[in-house]
Amino acid sequence: MLIDTHCHLDASEFDGDRVAVLDEARQAGVGAFLVPAVGASNFDGVAALSALNADCRPAFGIHPMYVRQAQAADLECLRRRLAAGGAVAVGEIGLDGFVADGDMPLQARYFEAQLRLAREFDLPVVLHIRRAQDAVLKQLRRFRPRGGIAHAFNGSRQQAEAFIGLGFRLGFGGAMTYSGSTRIRDLAASLPLESIVLETDAPDIPPAWGGGQRNAPANLRRFAEVLAELRGITVDEVCVTTTRNAIDVIPGLAGITPVLLSGVSGSGR
């Protein structure tokens, strides 16, 4: 079984064929999906999707690129969601240093508030760290959440080791499939396999073979094959180890019985 540790299945890009997308992924061996929210506006969609699909698990959080649309009341909404139970992580949260007008001070305020909530409810976190690895690490050392996943990791080896030392696994996916992504591929090949989880970030970050079109969780099997080739090991070893890694760091992913053609799906955001 494979676990897609980062998949926005509630996104509008899947509104027309979500059932088929899920079933295709299941047939490709994906047995569980971690679905992170990006803001209070899609908390309901993520919750509904997870309630209707036994192999989907929700994370709730306010994405750094959505903080300008957020309000202080959204943090209280997040608190209520976490208090209600069912969430396996707080996410997707973090910092984004790529967007020129990203308002880093505002991002930092929301990030800090959500790290406090993660501590309060003893939940792991799903991190967005694009061009902000060191700033994120600084806050993790300050608040010390119980670990989690550094999504779409593309930092240095030193930064990778710092995240691992704080109890995090590193997410690898579509970017790893491009031959020109030499740093990411080198890290995927050489970091301890026990520190790696697989993800798609669907519908985003399409793979090299995707022609720039929508990414889908069924691609996860081929991502496992790419990782196996980079490391010179079997695909079975990749599947077993990355699945164990995901469950170790996000315990709420344990105990999911893979679904084969369930024919059920939630609504999009």
C-alpha cells in the first residue's frame, strides 16, 4: 500500500471526476490520502470528503498564501475544528518566501498561532516551506510541535537534516521526476529512506510525463518507481518503508483499510 501524504482532493479541478480520480488511485495501489485544507473556506469541503471516503484523512490549517483572505476569527474556527476531533494534523501551514507580495509578517503571525494550536491539541503539522526553510526551522525550534511533514522539500542537505532532527519526514513527489531537478533527486537518492514520504500535491506539481496538466494521486505509484530507481532498491521496499514513515509521523493515518472502487466522494471547495 502507498499513502499520498499531500493531496488536495477537494480542489475544484476534481469536481467533474473526483470518484474516478479516487478509484484510479486505489487501483494503482494508493490506500490512503492525507487531504490538507488551505483556509477556513474549505474546511467543510475537506471534512465532507473525508467523512464520505474511509481512506481519506483531513488536516485543517490556513495556508501561508491564503492569510490575506483570512480573518482572526478563522483561527477560532480552526480551534473548533481541531477540538471536534478527526483531524490527523494541522496543515497546510507554514511560510512562503517565493511570492513577492507574500506579506511575511502576516504569514508569520498565522504560522505561530497555528503552531500553538498544534501544541495545544498535540497534533503533527503539515508544512509549506517554499523558499522559507530556515525561517520555518526557527519557529519549529521555538514551538516544538510533535513533528510532521515538510511538504515538497527542496532545501539543502543541512536543512533536510535539521527537519529530520526535529522529528519531521520530508515529502517528495512530482519535482523528483524531472531529470533537471538534480538537488532534489540527489536528496531523494541519498537521505535515509526512513526520512522520506511520498506525495503528489495533486492537482499541483505535475510530473515530468504529465505535460503540465493536472496532477492526480494515481501518479504516486510511478513516483515510488522513480524513487526506487534513484536509490537502487525495489519498489516494494519503497512502498513499505514510506508507508511506515507516514504512519509513524502522522499516527492518524494508521488503521485505514484500503478501499477498491468505493464509488463515493465528497464535494469540492
